[in-house]
Amino acid sequence: MLEIHNQILSILFASRDPVSIAELQEVFPEREATEIREAMEVLREDFNQMQAAVELRQVAGGFRITTLPEHHETIREYLKNKPSAKLTMAALETLAVVAYKQPITIPEISEIRGVKGSSTIKTLLEKKLIETRGRKKTAGRPMQYATTREFLIHFGLNDLSELPTLKELEEILSQDDDESLEPPEEDQDIDDAS
Amino acid sequence: MLEIHNQILSILFASRDPVSIAELQEVFPEREATEIREAMEVLREDFNQMQAAVELRQVAGGFRITTLPEHHETIREYLKNKPSAKLTMAALETLAVVAYKQPITIPEISEIRGVKGSSTIKTLLEKKLIETRGRKKTAGRPMQYATTREFLIHFGLNDLSELPTLKELEEILSQDDDESLEPPEEDQDIDDAS
Amino acid sequence: MDSNLSREQRRAREKVTGQKPMVFPAPVRTEQPDVQGLNIRLEIFEGPLDLLLHLIRTQELDIYDIPIAQVTDQYLGFLEVMKDLNINIAGEFLVMAAQLILIKSRMLLPPDPSEEDDEDFIDPRAELVDRLLEYEKFKNAADLLYERETVELGVHARGWEEFADDEKEIVDVNVFDLVRAFHGIVERYKEKVVIEVDHEPATIEEKMEELRRLVALKREFYFSMFFESRISKFHIVLTFFALLELVRMEEVRLYQKGVFEDIRIKAC
């Protein structure tokens, strides 16, 4: 038998949103509401006594595990250092165009993407994924951009020739979908998209 | 003064991804690596003793808090989400070949599996379980593939060395029963029960 | 969020959340060999090696001394059943069938008297055995991954991230994302060109400019892509003239594999 405290705790941990007593009642229909409320209260006290990193707080709509405010600076520091190339779709597209068409000017990028706007260029420059690479010898001598060494390192490439070609990608994409994923059983019945 | 244990714990709680010792060292530059490692070990023991809802695990070269498997159904009942799609046997076979033979080209994978078709490659790339890893220095310079960090997380591995060696796999085969695949803890339970 | 799950939905979920593997070929394999009846689910075989291993292992045959005649007959019988059931037999199965027949016939040949003793003798089955043993290791690794996946899918990470990044941000990108993004742009561009061709009056010069851009993007494409959407004959002719002009100026080259094959357009 699983203890209800632990079951609730696992839900609190895995949930994206605050967890309400009403929601928990749906999960545990055989339990009384008071029982659930008591278990939550016990958990809260446990947290407040034992832990000095997180607490169980009552926020809009329910309960939620949150880290204590005194640790927030530490957490921010951690998140800041974490290397990541999380890019927006727009930035990814711009980076892709630069990678495959370098050196390239901003008007040329806009032309290819069919979208104006150079804010993504700034982001990519800041992330050191692209850099300026001389000026194009045409009217106005516009600045050209190319990918950096950091770009290669980040994507685990030795040189640009290791980028897959469009032809190679098309070969992979043209393969029939082979249902590499086992369809979840009776999938059609469950069309909940959260 | 904030205790380093609690600071680390708060980071672990705030992060979805595994947190590595190296990352923590960047957050606490004034601390020795051994100090951080010790604190992590203390936390792990604490978790394993006290908690019965979540555990601290070593995954993909870092540490991560996850719920215990026995709470799976409860959590899903709460989250009301679709059961995650499982990989097909074809995809798992391909992954197994890549995991042991990386970096490897698509024709080499087909050779071992005795089946043509790179359709599973597409799914595995999309799920980020494999990625391109340079080109092979043979005629045509074909793309090579390798497993990713996501692969380690998906299968709950700390690193590839946690997989049995190919030789060990042969031995498992010769024993010719499924029990040998069970983790050793199971055996202990059975012993205790008898 | 739907909080009103039907009973069916709950049941479906319970079924899928079960701890033990369900849709899994291995248990089928542990059943008693049923080669006579051959009523094994066909899709469970990932390829000819998988099928062969199944025949060998379920009948507890010695893999180092495969009774090749018996196994070949069973293998071919299996393909027959597949054919009768109108199941499309992948080419690899047929290639293996041919190999098995070849090995079987070699086994029937008397040993070459010029070969002094057994040491020079190469068993015709040797290569196949090696392949099977090699494949079996990975098959076993795949089973292992399956079990790990089953456990890991039941494990949940923190659902909520404090200080999470913008929703706009997508996950870490890799090389595959990069090439796919570029591919997407090229496809989009192609569509745009086709639409423009369709709706706007154009001169040969404009058409040439479009083609130049397309060639710069794609390096190579097929003339047929201009027929992909509703398009007037006039524009096809115009495009064709523009192409010829580019060929004349040695900016592009045209290729054709055969008389009726599609024309490939490539940058010079």
C-alpha cells in the first residue's frame, strides 16, 4: 500500500500547476476530503521543519512546492551559467541560413527567409554563434556574417563540411514513417492535449 | 550563512535537467569540488532514507530528483496525460546498434540489423535520441551517428558504460532466461521474502 | 484541462500504465515452438535475421551447427504463408531466402578431395552464423533498452520550473534542427516562387532572377516543380525560356537521365 502522503508529494513534485484539494479528491475518490486535507497539512509541517531548501506553499488555486526565497540568487546563478543554445524558431532559421550560405549579408538573409527584421542577428551575435566576416564588394558594401568557432563547438562539428546536406536530409525525411513509436494503446480515446 | 547542502538542494528542485558537479562548481567557485561532491552524497543518502516519494538519482552525468516509479499511476491519474509513446522494437534495435557502435553510418546499421531503410533514423533524430557525429573518412564521406545526452536521460543511464558490454550480452543470451535482465535489487527482495 | 475522463479512458490508461511489458515480441518467443502451424504474428519480425533466430532459438537448435535444410524449409514455408496472407514481403527476406538455398546446396557438395584436412574447410554456414550471433547481441541490447524505457517512462521530473525561460524559446537545438530549419526555408521559398509564377505577369528577366535565387538556395532542383501547382502554359514556356537563357549564359546546367525523365537544374 502506498501512503497517501507520499502519493500527494509525488503529485506536488511532478505537477506544473498548483495542486488543489478538489483535484486530489478526483485522484483519490475513495478518500475523504478531510483525510486529504490532513495529509497536506502534515506534509506542510514536515517541509517547514525538515527542509531548509524548499517549502510547501499555498498559492492561487492550490499547493505548490517552491524553493525558499533566500536561495533564489543561487538558483539564478546556476541557470545563468548553464550552457544552452535555446533558440527561438526565428533565430534558428537565421542561424541555419548563415550556416549554409555564409558569408551572407542581412538583406540576403531576409530575402531567403522571406522575413524582414534583424533582431535575431543581434541574439546570435550575443550568443557568439555568428560573427561579422568582412564586407561584400557590392553597392553600399554591406556587412557579411558567418558562423563562429563556438558555433562549431556547440554543434559538435569539426568543420562546416560535417553539416548534413539538404540532399542527405531529404533522404532521411523521404523515408516512410514506420511507426517507430508504438501507438499508445487506444490512443484515439485519449485526446487530452495538456 | 546558507548551508551548501540546502543551496544545492534548491538548485536540484528548481531544475528539470540533471545538475552536474561541474555546473555546481561554477555556482560555488569558492568551494572545493570534493566539498560539493560530499554534500551531494549526503543529500543522496538523506533522500534515500527519508523520502518515499522522490529520489535523487545520477543520470547523464548529473544529479536529478525524480519521482519513484511506484507513483507513476497516481501521477498520471492527476496529470491526465497521454501515456508516453514507446519506441518500437525496430527503433530500439537501431538505438542499440548506435549505442554500441558509435559513431556509425546508416549502411553499417542496416548491415548489422539485416534490414534496409533508415526510417527509424528519422524518428530517433526527431526525438533527439541520436545526432549526427561527423563524417566517415571513406568514399562519399557518409554522415555518422551517435547517441545523445537525451538518450541517457530517456533510459535513465548515467553514462554509456552502464550498459552491459557486448560480451556480457552474449553471456546473458547463453543463460537463456529473462530473469537475468532484472536488476539485482529484485533478487534481494525475493530472498528476503523467502 | 479535462477533468471528466470517461470510464473507457481511465481503463485505457490503466492498461497502458501497467508495469510489465505488454506489446513485446519476446514473450511470444518464449512460447512453445509452433513452426508447423506458423501462426506467429508476422509483424513481430524486424527482418530476416530476426526470423531465422526465432526459428533457431524456439526449436533449441544448435546455432553453431544449424540444420540448414530444415531451417531453410521452415523459412521458405514462412514466406509462403506471408504470401498467402497477402503480406508484402520485404526484399531483405527474399535475399536471405536465396542465401539459405545457396548454403543448403553447398552443404550437399562432397568435400573437395584436394583439401587435405578439415583445417582448410570453411563451413558454408560460418558467415551466416557470425551475422546471427552479432545481431542477437544487439537484439538483446534492444530488449534491455525496452525494459529500461518501461521503468523510466514511469519516472517524472519536476513538473514546474522556477525562473523558466520564455515560452517562445525552443529546446536546445542540434545539427539536425539546423539542417531541417534550412530545408523548411527552401521548401517555403519554392512554394513562393511557384505562387508568384502563377499570379504575376512576368518577363523573362524577372523569371531569370527568380531562378537564380532558387539555384543559389537549392543547388539543384527539378523542372517538374513548376508543374506542382495550377499554372498557365504561358508561364511554363516563360520559365523554360528563362532557363535556356541561363544555360546560354553558363549560369546553370540542365541534366536529363533519359528522354522522358525530369529535367534537373544545377548551378554551374
